[in-house]
Amino acid sequence: DGGITQSPKYLFRKEGQNVTLSCEQNLNHDAMYWYRQDPGQGLRLIYYSQIVNDFQKGDIAEGYSVSREKKESFPLTVTSAQKNPTAFYLCASSINPNNEQFFGPGTRLTVL
Amino acid sequence: KQEVTQIPAALSVPEGENLVLNCSFTDSAIYNLQWFRQDPGKGLTSLLLIQSSQREQTSGRLNASLDKSSGRSTLYIAASQPGDSATYLCAVTGGGNKLTFGTGTQLKVEL
């Protein structure tokens, strides 16, 4: 059963904590992406990776970090430097850049 | 900087009606345009992808058109059903291989 999985579905963070969101895909896609969605705003790109061991900042990378050690996995860490992290986070992948992107079910992060 | 606008922001129609959702973008130098559906609290489901060299794509009751020179796309939904109720997002892939999203049209199809 191919697809993109994200975990956890819901995540609660205390102020000052770092948290890591998981994104895994078994579609054999080279490119993976992280987006943030806030009410009333379009999705905004945080980071993207076109190939293993390489990634680039998106439009709102401050306060976030990523790694791409395996083709299947692209975890996102929300650090304490991110001042307003409460949002819905979506991971996506595509066979290569410029191709159709497929999305995971999302993780809702809430800061307590 | 690419900007994507979707009009209207919300739309309510009776079941069975045909409807059109609009998307416009400011920079015509795009690789493709993609339409997505999002249900509340869920991820995005890809509906249609139109390459920059194409004029339209069809899938079932959905038809998407692209006029790259004028920076416009439309999503036509035929014979709408209550199950079509969702938020519809369009996004364009431009320079840097990045997707830029609109803020979506929230559709409600009433019985």
C-alpha cells in the first residue's frame, strides 16, 4: 500500500521544547517537501529536498530544521526558535521536482 | 514573486448545479498548475495536474483549464454532489521548482 505517512497526527509542545515531526514515503520519490498551513493563509513552503543528503530552505525556514539521510524519510524539527509554531504541518513528495506532488495526512502542532 | 489568487473564497450551491472555481497567478513562467481538494483537518488530495504546454485536463466530473498567457485557470465541476463539499486549492510550480498555493475556495453543496 503506497503512500505518505506522517506521525503523530496531533502533537503538543511546551514552550522552549524542540519537537520532531515524522514523514515517510514508500513511493520511491526523489523530492520531498514540508509545508505549514495557517487559517486563512495558503500553504507555505518550509523546506524541500530534491535528493538524499540535500535540502533547501523554503519561504519560512527560520526556526525549523530538516534532514534527508534516507530517500524514504524527511523529518522536520520545530525548534524553540520558532516563535509561533502552532499550525497544521503537511509533508509531500513527488517523483522529481516539477511533477505532481502527493500529500500526507498532516500533523497538527499546538504549543501549550 | 508569484502570487496565486482564488475567487470566490467561499461558495454555496444546491446539489446538481454545475460550477466553476477560479484561480489566477501573477507570473506566467510556470511549469505546471495543480488543483487539490482538502477536507477539514485532512491532507491534500491531488485532483488534476496541467502541464504548462497543455490547455486542459479532465477527470470524471472535473475539468481544469489553463490559460498561461493570461495567468488563469478554472476548475469546472459538473453535477455537483454533497460529497464535493471541501476546500479546493490551486497551486503553480514556478522558478526554483517550488509550489505556490492560493488560499482556496471553500465549497458547500447543499441537498
